[in-house]
Amino acid sequence: MDYRVIKENDVFFLTDEKGNIPKSHPYGLGLYTKDTRFLSEFSLRINGEEPVLLFSDAAENYVGTILLTNPPIEKENQLVLWRESVQIERKRFIYNGVLYETIKLKNYFPKPITCEISVSFDVDFADMFIVRGFQTGKVGNRTGQTIDGNSLTFHYEGADGIHRATVITWDRPAVSVDANGQVVFSFSLHYDEEQAVTFMIQPQIGEQTAQKIMIDKDNALRRLEASYNEWHQNITRVATDYKPLQRLIDRGIADLRVLLTDLGYGPFPVAGLPWFGVPFGRDSLIAALQMLPFYPQVAKGTLITMAQYQGKKLDPWRDEQPGKIMHELRFGELANTNQIPFTPYYGTVDATPLFLVLLTEYVKWTGDYNMVHQLKSHIEAALQWIDEYGDRDGDGFVEYHQESSKGIANQGWKDSGDSIVHRNGEYAKSPIALVEVQGYVYQAKMGLADIFEKLGEPNRATLLRRQAAELKEKFDAAFWMEDVQFYAIALDRKKQQVGTITSNPGHVLFAGMLDTDRQNAVIQMLLSPKMFSGYGIRTMAEGEAGYNPMSYHDGSVWPHDNSIILLGLSKLGKSREALTIMEGLIEAAAHFEYDRLPELFCGYSRSFGKPVPYPVACSPQAWAAGTPLVFIQAMLGLFPNSLREEIRLSPMLLDSMNVLKVENMAIGHGRLSLTVFREGKDIKVNIHENTTGYDVIVL
């Protein structure tokens, strides 16, 4: 990972390993919020020379510390500073929309020294899509800089009529401030003496004021750390004697916390850093589903946020339809001027049924029926979208078709252009009905039927169950491929099976939609050598016409894809198969930075050697971070059901584990704490605390 990124709420800061933003860096480094770059240069020098890197760590996502030193520095052919005489520490964090960076110097030279620190700033106010090279368009103009004491402000008037500014202040007198963005400070230090300067950098949009920038830095850091302490106090705690799993869990929890954002409707996970720190329908919903055993409030915030942006009208430009849950929401200049359709963009076929799946699972975990009442109109609108707009031709299946000229062609989770491919290598043409989407619809309707019956609407429940039963019958007839004993990934526009062997049917295991014989056939295929690499289940089977282990969706391994399959295996009691997948992913994670499962990695077989990284992947990424959390639910075989006021457990342990302790798990009306341990050849459970109000049934 050759960049450093920190984030808090909807502001993130992306630099190189030295903490700098060099001009015109190819990776698009900068300070971002609302899809706009509010710093495009941030370069530190000592006596005009670039410092030497000593230490830089990307393990922390919310407080970054970088250690530097001076190179040998000469002035007029005379050595002024020996190499490694001055320690330069850069410490940065974000709180309440402000970036704080403290640059602290410490003198290790045996005599007093005087040196200059210069910091160069610039701002291009570029839209995220322009930075990434995806789009060009009409944009606004820089309107100059303002210098006022210990403050430098860059101004911009956008094509969307919005004034943007970057306000930079500092807490130490400067020797000089240049309107072009260079600020110079003089430091005089005795041996072992430390001095510092703190910068406070605030993006401003519209009429926003700079008043909150006056918060004391130390107070801001205390508040930030307090929010993290509160997170750790309320989240489920896990302890195991198997250290590789422990490190994965700890990393996943830390990454998910930094990815949480609140747009005013409660916390939800953005998709990933650096480029997808915005609401994503599918990604946010799946990550929230993964987090249910650890922090169910995130599911609530995600559901309310998605409901707020639910489609209301027919708008082909944005692929919007009434009741549809969004794909992606952007806030930048190009979106505001309608040059791109992401305000929000609705080109996703699975987010709407996943919205309902998350709701039903959230209610089973929490018993929060008020959410059903609160979202009743949104539930009805989503169901109507599934039955009317989602089923474009009335055949009983939900299909997708791109209408927007700047939209996405493939609108399932495998959204690259080559991901839906026939066995002869031809790409499927839309409208396309994906296999997993039908499973999501079935799961949503069956789950809602149980909830409606509990809430005294038996007729509504009966209708939904009948619709689900009809879907199951049609699904088995249309998607099952008898010759290979597996389900097709999709039906194309001619209702022909797209017969390539892929991981997608594995998602249907969690839906509870498959008969026993076909469910077992699916599991057998997923764990076969052509699908299971040894490190995880591939997105496409080795040997298929479209197979490419280096591809994005056609042979790579995606941890989140495996996690949904794991939920299904655990629900079905397939413990040995679930353990095999978990063991592979844990082994893979050991070969990646910071004990972090990546968004994806190449699908080469384990016999090839170490897992091969995919060239470009988000880090951290929400549903990859959520995958180890699913390991815990799968090992516990834990599926609460508030409708029956019971918690079913079917525990198992990895071969390398003897103890799994889980504390403070929020279920129902209280908390559940337990230990699963190995005693001889048996796996046993000890319940320490159960204030949930539900009965615990150990299977």
C-alpha cells in the first residue's frame, strides 16, 4: 500500500508515504469531501530539501503518524546539518470536518540549530470523476487567495453556482506567507528541544463558516478518541486463541469504524477508500448485514439512509424508477450540474431486494418492529418495484437493463463489462436476470411474510409466500442446468441460460430457496477444485471460456462473495464446508498488508504459491472488512429470530482453535455473551450472559 489515508465521517485525506501531496501525482492524492479535492498540493521541506522517510504506517485509519528526518544540508558550501540530525514528526487526524496536522521538530544535533520549514499548498477543487480520469466537463474557476494573519484561503466558484473554499490556519508565527501557497517557519532548537506548528485545514462549501475550526487541537483529538472508545465499548467483543483470526477480526472492526459515515440519518458504511467513500446501495447494505452480530445500529442507519434516497420517479438518465434503491450517490460539481447521473444513480438490480433482506434480518436480530412501521411506505414501494419495474417483461424474474447513456451496463455486484459471459465466450445482452437476485427476492418476500404475520397482516403474508413459492418453481425450471448439476449465472434477453459456472448461485444458499439435492450439488461445485482455489471460492470456474484469474470478476476471489456463501452454509449446517472456506481466506489474509483481507485477489490455485494481489483494490474496503465478522457468526451457527424469541446456535471451531469467546453481542432486548470451547473431541458452549429475552437453543 503505497499511499496513506485517514478518514472521519465524509472527509478523507490521501497522501504519499511521506505525508505529502506532490503536484500532479498520478494517484490523485488530496484532501476530499463531497467528491471535491480541497487540497491538491501539500509538500513539506526543511531548508529547501525534501525530508528523508524513517517510518510510515498505514495500519491506523483515523490518526496518522509519519516520522522523517533531514538529509545532509549545505549552505554556501558549508555543512549546516548532518544527516539525521532533526527528527520531524507529522501527526494528523480529522475531526468535525477539519484536518489537523502537527509538524513537530526535535533537535538531535549536539549544538543549537536554526532551520526553516516550508510548506507548499495548492487547491484545484477538482471533481472526483475528473481526478480519476473518468469524465471531463464544464467546471468553474479559481477566484484567488486571501491572506489574513495566520490564515490562507483558496477560493473557487463552481459551475454549479456553489462557492467552495479551503481555509488553512496555523498556530505559530510564519516568516512569510506567499499568495501562491507557500508558508515558511523558522525553528531555533537547542539539543533535545522540541517545537511544533499545527495546521488546521477546513473545506468549505457554500455559506459554511470557519467557526468550528477554532476548536483546540488537543480537545478535538480527545473527542475523536472518545468516539472510538464508545464504539469499542458498544460493539461485540471477540477473543480467540487463534491469533491469525484475532488479528483479522480486530482489523475488520477498526476498518469498518473508519468507513462509517452519517448523512443525518444514522451511521452507515461507505464502500471503500479512497475512491468510494460515499453511499453505495449494494455495498453499504451487504456490509451492514455482515455487521449485524457486532453493531446492529449500523443496519438501522443504513436502512434509513437508503430509504431517504429511494427512487420516486421514472428518470432514464439516472436509471431511476419508483421504489428502487440507489446504487451510488455523488455530491461533486459534475453531479450537481447533471453532467453525470449520480445524484443518486440507480443502476443496480440487487440493492432493492437487499434493502428488504437487511430489514428482515435486522428485525430478527433486534425485535425492532418500529422500523417496519417507520419504513412501511418504503417497504411497499420496494415490493412494488420488484413486481413491476424490476420484472420488465412479466415473466416473474427481476431483470436489469441500462437506460442511462452514462450508466453501468451490468448492474449486479459483478458490474464489469465482461462479467456476464456465455460458455462460448459471447457476452450476454440485456435485459438480464441474475441468479442471485432471484434468491434475494425470495428471501425478502419470505422474511417479510413472517414479519407481516407477526404484525397482524395474515393476508399480506399469504400473498408474499405465494409469490415466493411461484418464484422458486419458475427459478428451478429456468436456471437449473441438468448437464452440469448447477445453476446458470443468468438468463439473457432471449431467456437463454448464461451457463458459465460462477460463484453467484452460492448466494442463493442463504436465501433458503433450494431443495436439498440441488443445494448439495451447488455446494459440491463451489468446493470443487475448479471453483475453490485453496484460498477462497473463485468468481468463475477454472476452465470456463471467460476464466481469467487476473480479472476483476471472471476468476478472482472476492472475500465478501465468500462471506455470503458462508452465511448460507452455516444456516444449512454445512460446517465442514464452511470451515474449509474460512481456513483458506485466513491463510490468504496472512500474505496481505496489515492482516487485512483485500477487496479481491487473483484466483490462482494454492499450488501456485502465495495468493497473488489484484493490481488495484480499495483498502480498506467495507464488505472485505466485514467478512471476518461473518466468520464469527458462521462458527457460532448463530441465527436469532425475534419472531419466535429464540436464538439458535450450532457452534464449530477451526482445527487450529480451542476457544472462541464472544461478549456483549446485542440481540433482542439485551446482550448475549458466551464461550465456545473444545473439550476432547467435543465442541461445547458456556452461556455467560443472556439478557436478550430470547431462549438459546444449542443444536
